[in-house]
Amino acid sequence: MRRLGLSSVLFLGLSALPAAAQAPGGPPAVGTISVARQPITESSQFVGRVQATDTVSINARVTGFVAERQFIEGAEVEKGQLLYRLERAPFEADLMAKQAAVQQTTALLRNATIGLNRAQMLLETPAGQRSAFDDATANQASLQAQLQAAQAQLKSSQINLDYTEIRAPVSGKIGRSAFAVGNVVSPTSGPLTTVVSQNPMYVLFPISVRTALDLRNRYAATGGFSAVQVKLKLPDGSTFSQIGHIDYLDPSVAANTDTVTLRAVFANPLRADAKPNEPGNRELIDGAFVTVAVEGVQPIQALAIPRAAVLTDQQGNFVYVVDGDGKAQIRRVTLGQSTPDMAVIASGLAEGDVVISEGLQRVRPGAPVKATPAAPAVKG
């Protein structure tokens, strides 16, 4: 007869223990909440892109040398602020020549007017000739036309001289200068630099037509899009401090995506303790992607449970409810417009149902649980 090893003896001894000694000590403990109506701020999230209200390319209007650059690249400039000064001497000389031409033509016109008046007086005497009067009339009219042409040329020269000072058409942040002092620029040189407005800023976000209609119908009774507020999450995950409002709905639907674009406007003030010319002094940057949350201004009363209580499988969303026998049962639910923390229940639950919100990893369908009230959920 073979001897049994010590490990074999231990295995046989453990196998002989009663099954009850190996079972866990009772049903798992779970935290539950009672389904009830509560105020919920409905929220819909989309991906949006920040867009400046004005982006202006600065171009030269005349040909000349760049004599001065009067801005710091990347700084904020004010509308009307001098950016570049081109060489002025050639334009000043041209202006003086046009002024002289106007003065000369004015003198000739004055003399022609005197001659016309004399011819008209002589016309009433035997010494007067009709032909002389007609010639004086034509000469005065010709000089009047020449004076108008000279004045137009003078105005054009003045405009060209003014164009040697290139000023900011809008307030905003200015980009890099494409030309240094001493370069020759002209209307065909391309943009000298670009000014991008900073405050306010737009955020554009596409949404499906179905969602747009849902938003319209949901808030129609409370003022339409004026009854919603727009919040942003920045690329780093932080929440933007300013609240925006929708001011534009694209009149056309994008055929390839079946979406319509909404636009919200936001104030974009300087960050606390930031300087006007400091890089990154404002939170919203033209072209950045942000998360857009469209929320109702007034909360609604709805059945809601903590979002953590909602599970998902291939068939959709479900929760575990505790039945009258203290057992966990699966209940299929349909969600309405929810918040990041609370799930609004459109169907599947009724007031007073007991839903498991904590300890879900220990729950098995149809198995008994030890239910105790969970900690209050944070409302979104």
C-alpha cells in the first residue's frame, strides 16, 4: 500500500469540510437610493471650435519702403493704432505737386471768369461780339473741368500719403511681421501681418438636425435658444469661467454630415493678474477645440438617479433594483437629457423604486443583497 504525502492528506482533509464553511458570510452589502423627482439642469454636450469675431490681414495699399514698425509681435493692439510707417517723402512731394496744379488751375479759372464777365458786358454794347462771349464761356467751362480733375488728383495723392501710415482696423492680438524695416512692400506683396480680435470670441459647434429640433422643441415654451446657456470645458479639462449664449444658427444643413452649425458668443477677458501683452493672457484662443455644454437656464423636475448606477451592455442601459424579497433584479431603462453626475430616467423606473448605486461589482442578477441607503449623490 502506497503512502500518501502530506499535501495529499491536507487536500483530502479540506475536501471533507462542510460546504457551508467555504461560502461567503451572507449577501453582499450595497448602497441604494430611492427614485424620486428632483430639479435637474438638462445638458447636451458637443465638440466646438473657438473662432475670433474678426481676423484681418494687414496689407500695404501703396508701394514703398518700410520705414518703421510700431508694434510688438504677439501683443494686443487697439483699433486705429499705428502699425507700420512707410517712407513718406515721395508721397509728400507728389502731394505738393498736385497742390500746385490746383492753385495754378484756380488762378486760370479766376482769370477766365473775369474775361467771361467782360465779354458778357461788351455783348450788350455795339463793340461786343457773340463769338468772343462764346469763347470766354467755353474757356471758363474747360478750366472748371480741369480744376475738378486737379482736385481729384490732389485727393488721390492725399489718400496715398495717408496710406503710408498703416493702422490696425480692429482691436486684437497681432501676429508676426512678414516684412522687416527696409523692405519694399506693395499691394501685391501679400499680408504684412494679421490682427485677431480677442474679446468677445465665437464658439462654433455642429449638431445633428434631430438634436437641433429637439433643443428647439424642448425650450420653445421658455424662450427658445434665449432660454439656454452655454458652458465650455477648455482643452486642459478645466471649466471656462464665462457663460455664453447662442446668437446664430446656420441657415443650411451640411449635406455630407446632416448637421447644422450653431454659434455661441463668449466674453474673453484677461486672466487674473495677466498682462495685456503676455502670451496666453486669455483663456480662449482662436482655432482651439473645446467641449460645449448647452444647458437650460431653469432646472426641470425629473426622475433622476446617480449616473454611476446606470450600467450598459449590448442591449442598452440598465440598473439593478432591489425587489420585495431583497434580491437584485435587472431593470432596463431609457435615459433622457442628463448631466455628468445625474441620469434622467425617461422610462423604466417609477418613483419609490430602490436602485443600487454602490457596490455594483458585487451584485448578481436574482441574488439577495444587503441594502443600506447610499451617500447623497452630487447633483449636476
